[in-house]
Amino acid sequence: MRVLHLSDLHLSRFGESGQWTPRADDDNAEVLHTWRRWEIEGLRSRKRRRPDKLRLVDPEGVVHKVRSWPKRDDKAIQGLLSLAMERHRTSAERLVTDRPSPDDLQALLRVDPVNTNLRFLEMLDQVVPPLEPDMVLLTGDTTDNGFGYGLVTHAFEPWIDAGRLFVVPGNHDTYEMFPGRGRRKRRLAKEARYRAFAEEVGLTPEDHGGWLRRVGDLVLVGIDSCLPPRTMLSASGKVSEAQLKWLQRLPEDPAFRGARLRIGLVHHHLLRMPFGLGKRNPIEMYMRLRNAPEVMRACRAAGIDLLFNGHRHHGYLVQLPDHPTVISSPSSTLGCKFARSDYVWHLDLDDRHPFPVMHPFEG
């Protein structure tokens, strides 16, 4: 049973990342150019006769770029129009029905090298054929803002049909870090989209948020660590008390107790990052799993053998005596903050003592 571990894909509607800014309905804007429901608008102040700024707005009313009004108006509009065309070509919806050829994919990446939708396709081309995984694990942040699941379900359709794609939510999938009007409404919408995705891949969680699946002599346990923090601008997580009690009762479940190998999936990291690891010292305060010691104790007591996580875009492997082996995945699209090369984890669960191995690829 060959397993591929992916995490932090950060897919989105057009492969862009970051907080989206909805267009305000009450601002003083005029439409200067329209292309396939994309609009280039001029923002006019009350004191001036011509617009002060230009902005590009997508068909859903989301602002993609704002720039000052330049001296040459035509070139400014052409630049924003080119960005609209690029976004349109890299939308998750279009990539499902019109996947670019390898040459076209590289050409698009040269224009937009950090486009996560494109980097996802590039990664798959270099990872799936040589590894031929029987099972795929996704440990959260599948999307950047709750959009792009269709690209995942299309890419992994054979594994979904076989019941071999396993996912848990990440903070980007389910809650809003940034303050602002409509924050709660956006969070509820993201949670609904993730639930629909989980149901589509056959992993409807229980009321406490976790799930358990038996595959042959293996058992997989999904842990939801995305209980939102009260602090704004925080990406920290927490496992609910109800879910902790469920983890503690796992040995009572015959499907769990009789398994040869027990595998846990969680988004937030259970171990504190080593001091100075990577390009800069990570800030644990706003990224940590707030009840990590309790979660680790519950997993240890239950007898979980392997724990996969993502979240920090740092890859590492930690084996502590009498504890689950912890495998942390870097971002499968944005890379690892510590290593100079991009890679994914894979392992063969048929081995007597499965050991994760890094598979590098060119990103």
C-alpha cells in the first residue's frame, strides 16, 4: 500500500493567494472596460474630474489589483486586461475542463511562478507517475480561501472512487483570520464548502469533527484541529474537548483495536518547531495547536503509530520513544521553508516498519 502525503496546496479560484477584498457597492467607480464579465474600473474622487485609481474586479466582485492612474491610460488598462486574461486561464474551473499541455503549463508558470493552481498540476505530473500511490493523504489548507476543491476532486477522482483519498481541514479551508464586516458569514460559507468537499470524497465527519476509516488491516483517523481562535490575525488551532474524548475512546472501537497500523491526520503541528529552524525563527504564538500536549497524549494512549500534519510549510520527521512518529509535510505547491528543494513524503505501508521517504521534484 503506497501512500503519498500532500499538504497546504492553497488552491483558489484563479491560483492567487491572500485576503480577498470585495468591491464596495457605495464607492464612486465607473466601468472603463469589460472583458468576459471582468471589469476595469476607475475610482474617481470628488475633487478631481478624472479617476485617481484603476482597479481590476473579477466576475464575483472581488478586487484583484488597484493601481494609481498613470500618465498613459491605455497601457495601464492593457496591463490590467492582461492580468484578467491570465487569471481567466488559470481558474480552477477552467483547468478542470481545459488542462494546459506540459509546454503551455511551463509557459504560464513563467508568467505567474507562484500560481498555486498551476504549481499543483506541475507537482502532480512529477510525483504521481513515478510513485503510483495507492492512497493519498491531504493534511489541510487544500484551498487558500475555500475555493478550488473541484480541481482536487478532478485530479484525484480514481482515488476518490476507490475510497483512498483522506483529508482533514486546515485553517485556510474553514475560518477567517482577518477582521472586517462579514467575517462570520465568510467563515460559515467556507465551512459549508469544506463539508461539501469532505462528503464528496466520502469523509463526512462525526459531530465532534473527527472520522475513522478502516482500509484492510489499516485504520485512519482524521482529527479536526481548526477550532477558530478568538485572537484576530491568528492561524492557531485547537482540537475540541468532545473530539479529545473520542480519541481517548478509540481503543474501544473494534475497527481501531484490530488494525495492524494506525494512522492519524491533523493539520496543525503537534510538536513545537525547533528554535532557529529554517530561514527565520517561526512565531509559534499565532500558529500553534493550542492544546497540542493533550492531543499528543490522547494519540499516544490510543496507540496511533503515525501522525501526519502540515500547516507550517516545514517538512520534518520526528521519532520519539513510545510516541507516534510525526511526519510534517511542507507545502506541496509553495515548497518547504527549510529545504532548498521541493519534495513530498511517501511510504509503503506493507513494510513491517514503514518509514517515510522524501521524493524531490522541481517546482
